[in-house]
Amino acid sequence: MIYSFFAGTSTVLGAIILMFFGTPGKKTMAALLGFAGGIMVAVSVFELMPGALEMGSMVVTLVGFLLGCGMMFLLDSFMPHAHMSKSDDLEVENVDADKVHSQTVLRTGYLIFMGIALHNVPEGLAIGAGLEASQELGMVIALAIGLHNIPEGLAVAGPLRAGGLSNLKVILFTLGAGLMTPIGTAIGLLVFGISEAFIAGSLAFAAGAMIYIVNDELIPQSNSMHSHMANAGLIAGLLIGFVLL
């Protein structure tokens, strides 16, 4: 739970960075997102999927993986999610452009906050699944998600700050979105320990959710900022994940 708490509350780091330093440059953001993606892929391929297969069966592993992908797909389909698509630009999925323009910046910020908060629940479940397998695996997953949450903190803080909220309120909102991660972890720790087969399915579920996040968010975002730094970050994350696991 401590790992999950720090992973979730790293969204606050994004808000603090925005307040004191402005949005980070494209190269830094690309490397950060690529690195988080590399660790997530390494954890999923080298640890979660083999662990799920070892504890369960091929059917349990495949079903769990598809359920993880499916949950993230449904969240992306029905809830808006913000991406820092460029160093100085914010891209919001699944929100009609005319509707966004007719609303105030502040209301758009609240919408982004809700979307990211809900997206953080399955990320917390992934940490919980990792902790069920081993403390070390849970820590590595928490590290990757924590790095991923820093740009999400930027995405929440930007429109809220531009909409006139005080720095304290912006920090509280980004903290609230991040705290959905340990809530997801707590749910996972309560549910995933029911049986060995259920643990196997939860490991595969975590892998599916993380692979979806990497392909849907991290790789496209990082490459849109700076493809070479994105590749460098991805390779570094894969190698470090391989060594740690």
C-alpha cells in the first residue's frame, strides 16, 4: 500500500512542476513516458504473464489478459482522458470539440480530473496483483505507474490552474485523482487472494491493462514529442526492468 500511495500521489509532482517550472520540454517528457512504457512492457512480458501461466492455466491467463485490456478500453470509450500530446498542448479524448469550447476551462479541468481518477483504479489493481506475487514485483509496477502519473498530474493541473483555482486547490485535486490508485490496490489485495487461480488471472489482468496503457498512451505520446528520446527511454526501461526482474 505504501508503494501504491507514492505511485498515485506522484500526480502531485506534475502539479508542482507546472507551478514552479512550467511544462517540461519535449525531450524530457518523451524520455519519461518512454521509460515508464519500457518498464511496464518488461514487467508484463517477463514477469506477469509467465507468473500467471505458472500459477494457473493458459485459458485463465488469456482471459485475464483480455479482461485487463477490455477494462481499459471501456474506460477510454466512456470517460475522457487527457494526454500531454505536446510539451505545450493538451489533448482530451472522447470529448466533443464544440462542447469543450462552449465550456469554461475550469469545467474542462474537472472533466479531465474525473477521467484520470477513474483510470487510476485499474492501475492500482495492477499494483495489487503484483504485490500478490511478490513485494519486489509490486514495487517495480508502482515505480512504472508513478512515472506515468507525473504527466497525468500536469494534464489535471494545467486547465484547473488556468481556470483560476488556487495552487492549494489544484494540488488537492491532483492528489485526489492520484489517491484512486491506492484505493484500487486495496481492492485488489482484498479480492485477488481468494485462490491461486484467481491470483493467476489477476496477474494476467494487470499485464493486459498495462500493455493497453503503453500502446494507447505512452508510446504515441512519447513519439509525438521526440521519437529518439522516446526510443531511448523505452529501451532503458525495458533493460532496467529485465535486470530488476
